[in-house]
Amino acid sequence: MKIINSKQIKEWDQLTIKHQNISSWDLMERAVLKLTENIVNDIPSKAPIIIFCGKGNNGGDGLGVARELEKLGYKTLIYILKSENYSEDNLKNQQLLSSNELHFFNLNEELQLPENSVIIDAIFGIGINQPLDDDWNSIFNQIEKSNPTQIISIDLPSGFIADLPMQKYFPCCKSNKTYTFQVPKLGLLFPENQIYTDEFILLDIGLEQNVSNEFETDYYFIQKNDIQKFLKKISKFSHKGTFGHTLIIGGSLGKIGSIVLTAKAALKTGSGLVTTYTPQCGLNILQTNLIESMSLVDDSEKQIEYFPEIKIYQGVAVGMGMGQHPTTDANFINWIKNQKQPLVIDADALNCLAKQKDCFTLIPQDSVLTPHPKELQRLIGEWENDFEKLEKVKKLAVFHQLTFIIKGFYTAVITSDGKTYFNSTGNWGMATAGSGDTLSGIIASLIGQGYNSSEASILGVYLHGLAGDFAVKKIHPHSLIASNISDFISEAYFYLDSNF
């Protein structure tokens, strides 16, 4: 699914009206009905409903929702921003409501808001591209101080700028939930913007799909149908060699568990063969806990000192639990600069690289880097906001022909062609020790099975999150551990495989 900017979305609305031979009112009514269908599930019994409406079509949506809620027997209190230039569809909705239901407000007004209400924010949507006047803080503060049961925003929290960095001093209505239309808005996917809405839910209002190909973008939101398009078909004559031999390099005294997790994930993802390379202290642990894998050991007892030849392997992951012993670091750098095939690089391998000048020149092209936020900061330096972070990573990915995975709730895969794919699966229970090791094993396995680095990364983060989503149907998120994720990779495959 494409993520497009506000200007393109407005154009999409107009093209839909043209191609489907409908009016802007018809399109608004679609949105209103979809919104109402969902919002009724958010309203506690007998809770007062207050709807704040702006002068444009976002306000028109809010007025339409008020009209539909009243048909269903709900009582609403409607506040409309005073204006002399309402949109045509906004005015039409006003005329369909009785005048004594409408309360017009100014920015300097003291509002009488009942407590424990459900507030629907329909003041501004995607139409703004600069900060609101500071006067809006008064209205938003009054909304928050009324102690609402919840605040629901339509399309975007009012004051939120979808395509540009937000500053904390920008006036913005903070909501519990946002119903946004058709496609995600880029800013909603960034961790720093969680303060503006706890979650967003996509509503399909039937925008014309045939014209969406006309919109150019570098941003995508990964969904089931995207993944199914490039899942490989499996021949009944396949054998274990068909599914690749994956090598997992890492571990050190006290951290062998990370290699168990990585190797288990590789096996569960479908590697035909998995071999681990660890210091000698890892041998008994791996042979006991993962009997399906094969083990190679370093000459050293406690840490890796001599890195193996990798040409016979189709997928290779390195760094998990490796530690940062000086000998390990030095020999890792000597080893990696002589490699030609793509690697999945994680954890201490990333920390080791971050200590090197021009570290990205040492990495084989088409490799996949999987940093968590602190590891990424060590690699690329500070950033002021998530837009800048993404741009810095994108430039490095293109220049050095690498794939980066920025882990988070909406994990971002930045590919060597400069495109960014945000993941739609996963949950907060996956923020647990070893979850990243599991992801590295999944991606290394997929590369070993013949997917290119970009495909393996996109499919890998989706599978990883999907397995986690299936896991929390049986295990509470607080109790989820990394090995549970691997246990549910099979469920994720069943969900994606139309043959089952």
C-alpha cells in the first residue's frame, strides 16, 4: 500500500469523483457512514458526545457523523468554528441539523464541556501544512481538561501536520484514536508522534484504485496482499538444499541464548540447514537446546576470535550476543572487509562497525543492517526528528547499496533504491530480550531461501510481527518471550498461504 502526501490525497479525492461520476457530497457521505459504523463501538453507554467541527470538509465529516448518530438515538453537542467561508458540503450538513443543536465558537471562548464525555475532533484534517495559531492551545487545553472518556480524531488530530516534522510547541489536539481514510499518513508512523494519537485505524472509503498508480512515492505500508505477491511457490520436488543453508555467527560467554533464538527462528522460517558458529562455551547449549541445527566452534572458549569461511552458505547472520572483546572486534573487522556476499548484521557486529571510520565502506553490498534505536544512533549520529533520521538512513542505504531495518512499532525497511516500507504487524509485547535475534534469524533464512535482501527484509519484518500477533492471542503481551515468536511463525505462514 502506498503512503502518499496530503496534496496527492486531495488529488485522489478529485480523481475519484471524476472517475466514479459522483459528487463531493457522495464521497463525504461514504466517509460519514464508515466513521459512524466504527465510532458507535467507541461510545460507552450514556456518555455525552461532543463533536468539534471546523469550517472545511473535515468539519463536514464531523457534522455528518453527528447527523448519523442522532438517527441512532445518540444525543450530541456540536461545536462549530465561527467562519464566513464554510465549504459547500459543510454548509449542507449544517442545514440538515436543527439550528438549536449547533454552537458556534471563537478561539478565545470559555466552553462549558461536561466531564466524562466522548469528544470527536473534526476541526482540521490533512488540509493544513503549517502550525496553527497559538490561540488554538486554549481550545485544545479545555478539551483535555474536561477529562473526556476518550478523544477520537477524524483523519488526523487537529493541528497535526502529516508530511512535516512536528514540534512539541505546535498546537495540536491529542487524541486516543484517529480514524484516517484509505492510506496511513506518514507522520503517524513515527515514534515521536505517538503523543498526538495512541493509535490510528484505516477506513476504506472507496477511493478509485485504478488511479492510485499515478502517484509517485518512496513510502509504503506493508500489508498481507503485498506480501503474498512475492511469496515463493514451492515445488513438490524440493529438498533441504532447495531451502538454503544458513550460518549464524555470534555468541559469547553468558550470551549463547541469542544464538539459540536466532538459529531456532531460521529453522522455523524454513531454512533447509542451519549451522551455528560460536565460542566453545556454546557447543553443549546449542546441541542440547536445538538438536536440528549443526554446530561449529571457535578455538576460543569464551568469545569468537577466528571468523569462519562463509562461501558455502546461502544466508549468513552475524553479531548476535557476540560481545565486544578487543580480539573479537579486531578480527571481525579484518573478516568483514574481505566478504563479498550479503550479510545480516546485528547487535555487537553493528556496535563494532560503529567504532570504525567510514564503517559502511567495509560492509558487502546488499547486506541488511538491523539496529535498534541506540545502535542506529552509534552508526549515523544524532538526529533532530524522525523525518531527518529517515533521510539520513535513506542516503546511506542508496550510496552504499544496503538495506536498513529501523526497529520499532512500525518497523521501517529502507532499501537500496531509497524506498521505505513500514511494517503493519507486531505489538508491544515483542519489545523483549531476544526479539531482534529472532528477526535476524528470519531474514537470514529468507535470504538463504533465495529472496533478495529487500524482499527478505520486508517479508521478514512482516512474518516476525505477524508471529508475534498470533502469539499474543494465546500469551499475554507482558508474558511474551522471544522464543514464543518463533513458535508462531507457522501460524503466520498459514495466514499467508492460500493453499491452506
